Amino acid sequence: MPASTHTVTNQAPPLVGYDVFAADRALGEAVDRHLDPELLQEAREELSSLGRTTGSAQVQEWGALANENPPKLRTHDRYGNRIDEVDFHPAWHRLLGKGVSAGLTSAWTRPGGHLRRAAGFVVWTQAEAGNGCPLSMTHAAVPALRTDPALAAEWVPRLTSAVYDQELRPASLKAGVLFGMGMTEKQGGSDVRANTTEARPLAEDGTYALTGHKWFCSAPMSDGFLVLAQAPGGLTCFLVPRVLQDGTRNVFRIQRLKDKLGNRSNASSEVEFDGTWARRVGDEGRGVRTIIEMVAATRLDCVLGSAALMRQAVAQAIHHCTYREAFGGRLIDKPLMRNVLADLALESEAATTLAMRLAAAYDDDSEQERAFLRLAVPAAKYWVTKRCTPVAVEALECLGGNGYVEESGMPRLLRESPLNSIWEGAGNVQALDVLRALQREPGALDAYLREVGRARGADHRLDGAIKNLLTELADLDGIEARARRLVERIALVLQGSLLVRYAPPEVADLFCASRLGGDWGTGFGTLPHSLDLATVVERARPVA
């Protein structure tokens, strides 16, 4: 045997074997704050169970395996029959099955369901983000289907089931199903009104034959899909089952799987319809209005997913710096590194706090909260998802060269980080949606101002930011060119208001000083050094 050349020292242990939920103080406090006290004990037990599963070495290994072995498309069987199936590594099925059984598709059917699901989604995404796509779309399909009571009665119980059944067979024979969706086409992208897929009415009322394509169809192994197509009455929403009631495969030709930057465990595809059987959802010509609630729910999941990725990146960075020593002491105790970690922790907590406030509004479902969500969801989607990538980059850098190596898991977080900003409408789409809400729905701005106004008088920097925002909002003419700046301020003021009300003083003080008061540089690690950075870092440290 060769002689040993050195002893391995000064390496951080893997961050495994811990409760991901219990270690996240901001998330736990949000659950305590927004959930009905009568539901709290049960919810916390469920979330801690999921947190321990997420933090286990086994599940972390599943996440790595699912990404190292991405899905494969099989267009034909050995005899030349068209089958259009996607094969996944067993780790993917284990992850997806656990997500379904943990209630991540059943928010609509239990008290406090949206908040509980949101917290679970943040926890579970930290194990592996790719399986969040089918979980999100299955969850979000429910409000669209509820526009048709007959369809809802048939499909919603299976969509909200805790049973994962991966077999392709008629939905009526399954205890649980998954949904995908297909809206965008080559020529239109986010402009779905430019879609060309044609829907021709069939003899049976409400049924159609679709001919056309979808440039991005997510989760093509699902049991059903919500798609948009041009019916005689205009752009309409349709349900396309993967397998027909008689057991035959619907015409659903998967042309190829996308070779993506990240999100590699999940299949995204290009599909073609050629006489594909579909059932109308909602009225003809009202496809966007029918599907809009699904879009809103998936946009919230983009916020939740980005908050989860940020949390995991920050947890890994702080964990590494807790154990790693350099220049005579622990990295976490070095003033400059502490500034970086505190800045990252601040961004992560602000994202989590905002995301959970939005989830709580879904459970309330009052007119006031619906108006609030109309403005707050696209603003949060714009801002939180855009902050995810710089957080992932800086957190990776905290690990030095080790963070650039695949085994650390940080490159996977980095590759995943831009996705939520792109999915369900990129930045300009969200900014324009905020403008539409401001111009057409005055109740949305009133609800937003009422929300941020609850913290007025508690911090002079927040008060100043609210005043400046009102000045910007006073003139909406020609505002499109400055829409991004306006939406950024809307999101930051909302985050500041929530942190002033709910976060520890050290966190709120730092946020208001840096994000609202201007005492901040252009990169992470530029917080005012005179404030309490150590407490903010310790609050974000995951205790394994």
C-alpha cells in the first residue's frame, strides 16, 4: 500500500442528518404567525417529519442521483409503435412520491392548507428542486378545473390525493394523478394570444380535436394537461388526458426533451397534437381568464422555490464557515465574511417572510386578500426570483474552490437558480402585470398600501421608502420604461414592512438600513458594519 502523504483536516462535515424545517427559524416563525393555533401542533409535527426526511443522507443522495441520471425519451417501442414515454431514474419516483404523500398537492382540501403546503414546499425543494415542477402544476390545476363543476368532481379528488401512481393508464383507474401544462408556442412565447394550435369541435358537447404544437410542455409524463388552443370562439383552455378512457393513448407526440441549464431531473418537452382529444375547460374565448388562477398559483410557487434555494445556499455557506478555519480562526468569526453571511441571510429571510405572507393570503381568501395578491404576487415573483441567482453565486463563493466542485452540491443550486425567474413569465412579463393591476384594479393598490401601512411609524427609513413609492405611483403615464424600478421598490417596501413587524430587531434594522436606507454597496458583504451582524448570522445557522 502507498504511504500516507497527509491527514485530511479543516474540512466541514456534510450538512446532513438534520431537520430542515426546525433549523429554519424564519420559516418556523412564519408558520406560527399565520396558522390557526388549533392546527399548529399537527402542522409542525408534519413539517418536522418532512424536514428530517429532507435533511437525511438518503434523500440528499436521491436528489443527486436524479440529477446525475436525467430523464430519457422513448418515442417508439421495440416493434416500431409510437409510445412517447419518458423514463426516469428510480430516485426521481421516490422523490416525487414523497412529495405527493407529504401533501404538496393537497392545499385546497384542508384547513390552513396553503400555508402548510407552502412551508412544506420550501422544505422539500431543498432536497431536489426538479420534482417541484409537477407538484406545483398538479396543485395549481385545481382552481382552473373548478370553473367546470363536472370536471372538478372527476379530477380534483385525484389531483389532491396523497397517492403517487406513476403508471400510464386511464385516470379513472388511478387513486392519484399528476398534471402538466402547455401554453407557449414557438412563434409567441409569453404572448399566448399568438398561439396557432387549432381546436375543432367534435360531436360530443365540450370535446374537441387539437392540431398544433407546444414549445414548452412541462412534465410530459403526467396524466393530464391544461393547454391553450384557438377554438371557433377564440383562445380557450382545454384538458388533454394522456390516456383515454378506453385505455388507448391520446395523440401526444413528444418531439424531444429540452437540454436545460439546470432542473435536469425534470422533463420539459416539445409536443405535437394531431387530432388529439381534448375537453374544454371554461367557455370558448376565455382561455386566459380560465387558466389565470393556475398561473397565479404557479407564480407563487416560483417565489417559494426561490426562497427555498436561497435558504439552502445560505445554510450551506454558513455551515461551511462555521467549521472552516483560515488565517488563525473560524471563517464565520472573520468580520468581512460575517458581513457577507449576514447579507445573504438577510436576503433569504426577506424572501421567506414574503413568500409565507402570500401563502397565508390564499388561505384567507377574502376580497381584501385577493386584491392584495393581485399586486403582490407578480411583484414578489419579479423580485425574489431575481435575487436567487446572485445569492447562489455568493454562497458558492463562500466555500471557495470546493463550492465550484459538483460534489459540494452548490453548482446544482446555481444552475437551478435562474429557473423561477423565467418560468411562468420572465421579469418584463411580471413588471407589466403589476402595471396592469395598478391601472385597472385600484383595489389592488389599496390593499397593498394598507398592508405596508401597518408598519408605518416603526422605522424612519421604511416611512421614507413608502413616501418615495407613493410619489412614483402618483404618475403612471409613460411608466412602462421604468416599470422594473417601480416593481423592485414595491417588493422591497413590502419586505421591509413585514420584517419590521415580524422579524427580530437586528434583522429589520439591517434590512431597512441597507435595502431602504441606502447604506449598502452593489454587492453582498457591504452592510453597515456598526450594526449587529453576528446575531443575524447565528439566526440563519442550520443546527444539524
